[in-house]
Amino acid sequence: MSTDQYHEPPEELSAETRTFARMCASLSEEAEAIGWYEQRIAVEKDDVARAIMLDSLAEEYKHFSMELEFLLRAKPQWRETARGILFREGDIVQHGEQAEEAAESAAP
């Protein structure tokens, strides 16, 4: 079993923490794949190849979103922070600051 994703000895981590780490790694990998597909699509001249890449990109969006939802469900403070930032018009940084404060005050 690879342990590159852990910063602490895996045998000392709970199963829940190891699953969380795996999902964080998967989320990062999906984000990286999205970036790769965006670059490839931007330069691809062949319409059929481009269509296939666009289909693959949609899959990466789905996987990223499912993994993010899993992680947000696992960490209520993270979910609360995200709720104050995501899908809102206006200043992202300002929403972030407000969401962080709200989540911290609501944390146990």
C-alpha cells in the first residue's frame, strides 16, 4: 500500500482519517485532470477527438463534485464555510471571510 499521501504513519491513523486522506487525494487528482482536459481541448483541432475530450471532462466534473460532497459531509465546519462562498454572486474573498467567521463561531 502506498503511503505517499500520508504525513503521519498510516498505521497510527484511524480508518476514517485514511479514507478522508484518500478522498482528498482523489479530489486533487480530479482537479488536475480537469486542468489537463481544459488545456487539451483548447488546442485540439480534430472535432471528434475534441468531442471525446469534452465528454471525459464532464466525467471529471462529476467525480470532482461527488468527492467534494463526500468531504464536505465529513467535515461540518468545511461544509458551513463552503455554504457561505459557493454559488453566490459578489466578492468571493469577502464571502470567504464572512463564511470563515460564521463557521468558526458555529463550530463546537
